Amino acid sequence: MITQLITFMIMAYGFTNILVYGSIFNGPRNFIREKSLDEGSLIHHQWKFLIEMLSCMMCCSTWVGFFFGIVFYSPINQILGVTPWVSWFFDGMLASGSVWAINSIIEWFEENRPNKN
């Protein structure tokens, strides 16, 4: 069970990292960013929400956790044995917290990398 939990966290980090920073999604992110700037659009607020979500590791990972919990595997359901609706919500919280922790550790190492001088 611990292996499945760690796998869930690493998969959530990887998927979120690709959505937020991956060059493969530059086109869709630029399209959404352009749509979010068009204030005449009927769904301007939805585009704005989407681009803000895709710009934030913690925000995006919450939705990734919801998606993973519904589609693939719900670690909270396995650990706590609660109903799927409740477990899916907490899957999002678990993904957000674990992605934030992993991302913070990686950013710390990137900032404190020794100089080659």
C-alpha cells in the first residue's frame, strides 16, 4: 500500500510538472492565455481560471489529484475506507500537498546549486 501511495504522489508530481512547465503544452497554454485576455468572450472567466490553474503547481496538482483519484486509483479510499466522493476530494488535497513538497525540495536544490567557478 505504501508503494501505491508513493507512486500516486510521484505520478501527480510528474503530470502536474508537465502541465505547468512542459514545452509540449506551450501551444495549448498560449491559446488559453490569449483567450483569457479577451474580455469580450462569454466564458472569459473560465479561460482566466484555467490559465491561472495551469500556472500554479499547487492549484494544478489539486485537479490532477481529483482526476487520478476518479480515473486511476484513490489512495484515500484504500487508507481510510471512506465513500468515493469524499476520498476523491482528499485525493486532490493529497496530490496538492505532496506535489508542493516535492516541488519545494527540487526548487531548493536548484537555488542552492554550487557554482562551477
